[in-house]
Amino acid sequence: MHGSIEQQRFCGREFSAEEVSLIQEVVDTCGGVSRNELAKTVCELLDWKRPNGGLKAGVPGPAGTVGRQGHPETSG
């Protein structure tokens, strides 16, 4: 079990505690796939897209930057 999950900001988007929890669940259950695939999966689940309609996925992405304690690492 991870500690309390808080709202996070990543790439200019504010992720709710529920979204961060969903990201963590995806990472926990899909640990065998690549970081790129994790990022794509999370972006699909959260309907996170670029202005051109493509997925916002990439490495690092919200799933690709999950730190050792299971929380996305953010840079501001």
C-alpha cells in the first residue's frame, strides 16, 4: 500500500488524487510493460491528448516517472 496520494502537477496538467491513484494502479498491475506503453495506457484512460488529437504519451510521461514510493515525480 502506498501512503496518502495527493494531487500532482505534471506537464502543465493538474492530476487529481483519484487520477494519481489510477496511474499508480496501472503501474502496479502492468509492471512488465515498457514505460512508453504505460504512458500510452494512462493517457488513453485519462483521455489526455495533444492539441492535434494525438495522445500526450511519451517517455517520460505520468506513468513513466513514478518514483520509488509510487508517486509521480514532478518537476513543477
